[in-house]
Amino acid sequence: MDSITLGDVTMTRVWEYFGPVDMSPEAFFPESPAEAWETHRSWLVPDFLDAETRIVNSAIQTWVLRSEGKTILVDTGVGNHKERPYAPVWSHLNTNYLDNLARAGVRPEDVDIVINTHLHIDHVGWNTYLDGRTWVPTFPNATYLMAKVDFDYWNPANEIKTMFGRGNQNVFEDSVTPVHEAGLTHLWEGSYQIDRNLRLDLAPGHTPGSSVLTLDSGSDRAVFVGDMMHNPVQIVEPDANSCFCEDPAEARASRRKVLSWAADNNVLVVPAHLGGSGAAEVRRDGDKFAIKSWAAFSPYAQS
């Protein structure tokens, strides 16, 4: 499988989907300078941008971490058979994600921890699967780690008016509530130390409870940033939010904070949705940032 080792932690990439997300750069990243997509076209195409259609390409994937004897999943994608009336690209999928997970040596019952970096539609879907007419936990022996502030924000019972609006419709009900009612969730606040190698911290902006997972083991460091960056254009243009950020000012501040730390400490930055090599080390470039080197993961191959 597609794995690397960082200190005492093994990191494996498991795909659910790679391809277009039916959005142009201007729609997906309305704050990004138009010239940035042309300036960096040589390495954006084809992994992050389709040359002919000018539609953004995106990956849906899970990062499997093996740390201190535990199997940990970072985000669980979209899921199969989900009713998503306001996100048709993610509605009623039927992917071979669980087979891909099995090829990585992971059975659902083997998973110890599931980390949902935030509770958007494409990060919690495989929390559950459809058993007859009932949504049940996919990983029955796991603790599902969710930031409490995000749990409260997206809970329909709280009737909070979100920027995302109906885009997240049904997600809480079919992918969050079943694992919570099964007693499998841990709603953490502030920060959460998973083990000696892994720590969760809030990094709000994209959502109020967006979090980053820091891996610090031996001489190696990585930071899993969820949707802080959907596309590497947001590394070279760090003030360019996606159109899905609940608090744009907070999102920019969180992105700059993490990228600054990563650039100064040789940290591998691992966004949730990058195709291609999936992750990168960054360096400072004036008041912005640049790609220093790509990770050693292989580009997507349909299986």
C-alpha cells in the first residue's frame, strides 16, 4: 500500500474518490488571484486542476495512522448511499472504499480511533453504513473524536444558521447521531492528546470546530490540516479561502499560523483533499509560502 513512516508512526493513504468537484477555481476559491492559477499551472495540472475544463480536481481519502499499537483513521470521506440533495456530486455514491481499507490491512472492527477533523459532508460519511434501513457505526470498536464546538454547531436541534446552509443537510442525522447514540463519540474541547505521538488542536475558521492533528515522533513532524487547505493554491496564496469557510477571517489566521509553524520546523503539511503526492513540506516566500518538496505518495490510480 501507499505508506510512509514518520518516527514511530506509519501513515497510509486510502482513497475513496478522485476527480472533478464541479467547481471552477473562481467559484471554489473566490478570493484567489486569477493569475495564480496560470502562474502555477505547470504543477496544478492535472492533479489539482483539469486543463481542459478548468474544473478543480479533488481527492476524498482517509489517512490511516498506526501509532502505539492503535489503528487511527483521519476523516472518513463521503460514504455510500447517502442522500445529499444539495450536494449531488456526493449523493448516493457506491465506492469500493471498504475494500481499499481492507487492502491497507484494516478491517472495520480493527479501528481504535476515528478522527473527524470537522463535521462537513465529506469528512464523516463512512462513520456509518446502511444496514437495511438503519445507519449503524462502520467502526464498532472505535472511539470517534469530534470537537464539541463543531458537534454543537452542526446539530440541527440547535437551529444555528450556518454559512454552508443546506449543503450539510442530512449529514448530522445519518453520519454523526448514530455513532453518538451508540456511545462511541468523545467530544473534546481545546486540545486532546491521543498518545505520545499525536495531538489534536482547534484551528477554527473553516468551521468553528475545525481541528489539526499534529504528529511529532522522533525527528519527524506532520500536521493534518483537514480543509484548512483544499488545494495547494492556498499554500502559495494563504489568504485565499474556499467558499465554504464559516468565518473567513479566522480561516485566514489559522492557515497562516499553521503554515508559518510548518515552514519554520520542516513539518509535512497534509491537507484532506490533495490528489497527486497528497502532502508537502513548505517554505516561506516573502509574506507567502511555497512548496519546498512533495511527499512520497503515489498519484491516484483507479482500483
